[in-house]
Amino acid sequence: METIADLPVLWNGPETSDTLVILAHGAGAPMDNPFMDYFAEGLADNGLRVLRFEFPYMAERRASGKKRPPDRQPKLLTSWREIYEGCGFKGRIFIGGKSMGGRMASLIADELSPTGLICLGYPFYAPGKPDKPRTEHLQSLETPALILQGERDSMGNREAVEGYDLSDSITLEWLPDGNHDLVPRKASGLLPEDNWNRAIEKIIDFTSF
């Protein structure tokens, strides 16, 4: 497996693309879980170059087969810096990812100055604690951002999030009846792919500005 700064990476999409989307995984699943595969392949099919990477704790889990807790925030942010600086891409770069991966990207976005930020299921708060939001840095975020959020996300549902003070640079797109993986309930009449495809379409529009 290819690496950048000793971190495992996966590439999708045309090498000739002028736009790169770097995606980091969530806290509990690797960079090649079905959710990440679907988005990487879907964006690549629309002409974007996509780079996925694994944080050190997940790379160690892949090597040993033993579960490990996420690295501490400073180490996660260092990994983001190393991937961003080491990818060697010369075009427009968007950073983001699933849940924790997207949150770490949001914490460092204004420092790295990418073209934009993309978050898939942002963890606005720990489950059951909407009164303790993780939004302080999002109030002053300057980087153009797209947050794709399930309406009933246990870490950021629509009712709670719409009451938060967020920067005007952030665009929130709500996925109907979606959970933290943007998946709707069967009773909604929607399939997971319906919401995922809608999210991909929103990303394509966002990366075209």
C-alpha cells in the first residue's frame, strides 16, 4: 500500500484532474470502509481526484488487527499537515472527511488554506449532549465549507444544529431522515444510496465554484 509521511493512502480518480479532495476516516472505521469507498468512487466517477489516508492509530490497527482508540488531537492534526503538504498536488485542494476526520480538518482548515472544506456527518456534539456543542471554531471559520448532515444525526440533528451560531462561510445541506452515516430509515421510503448520491451531487457542485 502506498504511503505519504508513513501514513497509508488510497488514490481514486483521474490523475489529470485539477481538483483534489482529501478525505479522512471517522473514529471507528478505516479509510476503505463501505461508506468511504462509496464517496471516493462516486467523486472519482465525476472527474475528481480523491486521496484517502489513515491516522496512525488506524494504520496500527490495520497492521496488528487490534482495536486502538483514536490518537490525541495534536497527533491527528499533525497527520493532516503531513498529508496536505506531502501529497504533491498542484491544483485546487479540498479537505475533509467522515465525522472525526472532517472535524480535524475543520480545526486546521484556516491554517492550511485549502480551496474548501467538506464534512460528512459532522460531530457537532457527543451523543446526548447537544447543549455542549463543538462549534467554537466554526463560528469564525473563514474557509468555504460544506457540511452534509443527516436530519436525525445523533451527533448533530437538525433541530439542535439550526440553533447554533455558525460562520457565514459554512453551507449546511440536510439529508432527509439521515443518521450519522446519512442513512435514512426504511420507513422514509429512501435508500442509503439516495442520500449518499445526493451528497455526492452537492460535493460536485461545491467543488465547481
